[in-house]
Amino acid sequence: MVFYTNVLGISGAAVGTLFLVSRIVDAFTGVEMGRIVDTFKPAKDGRLRPWIRRMAPFAVIAGFLMFLYVVKDWSMPAKMIYANVTYLFWGSFCYTGIGSMASVISDKAEDRAALSTFRSVGASIASMVISFVVPLVVYTTNSSGDQVIVPERFTMIAFVFGIVALVMYGVLYFWSMERIQLPEKDASSTETVGQQMKSIVIGLTTNRALLGIISAAIFLLLAQILVGTMNAYLYTTYFNSASGLAAAGILGTVGVLVLAPFASKIAARFGKKESGTVALLISATMYG
């Protein structure tokens, strides 16, 4: 969002609309990708694992294309087309196409819980590195003492991170294994997207527990996105401190790294609902 608003000069409202539309598109491309995986004949290396090697190069290229600084000199309509096409291509198609392998790595609930926990740890480490490195690299201090962005550095960082991502996808592909063989489904008997969406809507309106979990998750996600987005502008524009933004990025993930290895033990000792409720109340108090 910072690249779109501070480098390309696109309004925050337009960028926010793009993010909202992309989430709606994701709801359909995600379901359709699931149908493709279900109906495609498995390859020699599995049913889900092949999609890593098929889609990873496209996801990396699309990620790089989102941060081309030369676009800042284009007309505003051209910038809007560029932002919408590259962002939707990356998030709603390429990234969605890679999918999740948790269901085929193990059929044990504790293994899947561990996978989820350490995936969060890995994401937190990556987020911490990005939150710390990017502000220190893309921002510089001008003659007036203000923090300003060097557009070219966004493209440079996107290229470096793209190379790292490609290597990590390679590690994921070669160091993972499908142990659970999912039964092949007949494409002719598979529900259409419309039928699946209808089933989802019926489930949302009749399952109060599911509706409660989804509502809580949505508001929690909105809060996290809101704070994360505001911080990117708050520290550099109001406090005029890119280093402050870097420090905040690190501190925000320390708690996750410290507690994640103990999450399953805490849930087993006090209960998932109870431990989650207490943690959320503490978080809400701190935000307040």
C-alpha cells in the first residue's frame, strides 16, 4: 500500500478498494483452485505438491512486477490498470494456485497443529525481517530532515525477495512429501462453483458456532490490517522515523515467536477456547 500511495501517487481509497475487490475475487478463485486440484489426475510427485513447481515461478515473477518504480511516470489511468492487473494476477491466481499441503502430509491432528504453529513461526520470522529491513532501505532523510522514499529501492528489494522466495519454494518442494493419498474425484460429479457457494451460504446462516468463529476472525483480521497499515504511515509521516517503524515491526512479532512453540501446550492445559479468550481480552485491553 505504501508503494501504491507514496510512489505511484494512487489514492488510499482506490488502493483500499483494490484490496477489497481482490478478497472477493479470492473467494471464487480459491474454490475453483480446489476443484482443479480435486479433478486433475495426480502427477508422479503427488496431487498437491506439483502445484508448487507449476505456480511458484509465476508467483515470484508476479510479485516482482507489482513493484516497478518506472510506473510512477505513467498516467493515472495506466497506473490504476497496472496496479489492478498485477495485484490480482499475483494474489488471486498465482499465489492461490500454490495451495496448502497440510492435509496430505499427515492424518494426525497433532501433526497438523504443529504444522500450523511452525508455519506461523516461519511467517513471523519473515515478517520481522521484512518489517525491519524494508523501512531502513526504502526511506532516506532529505535536506529538510523529512523521511522520504527512494522509489528504485522498492524494485530492488522486490527482486532480491523474489530470488529468496524462489529458493524457499524449491526447499519446500524437495523437502516435503505427500504421505496421504487423496482419492481421485470425478469431474462430472463435482459440484459447480455456484452449488458450492450456495452450500457455504446455507452453512453460514444455519451454523451459529461457525458464524461466530468467522465473525471473530474477520474482526481480528481487520484490526491487525488496520494497525499494520496505519503504522506504515504513522512512524514515517507523523513521528518522521523509519527506524521507529523498523523497531515496531520487530516487536510486533516477538510475542508470536516466543509463544508459538508453547501454543499447543497452553491450549491442552487450559483449553483452546479459554486460552484464546484470555489472550484476546489482553490484546483488546492493550489496543484500548
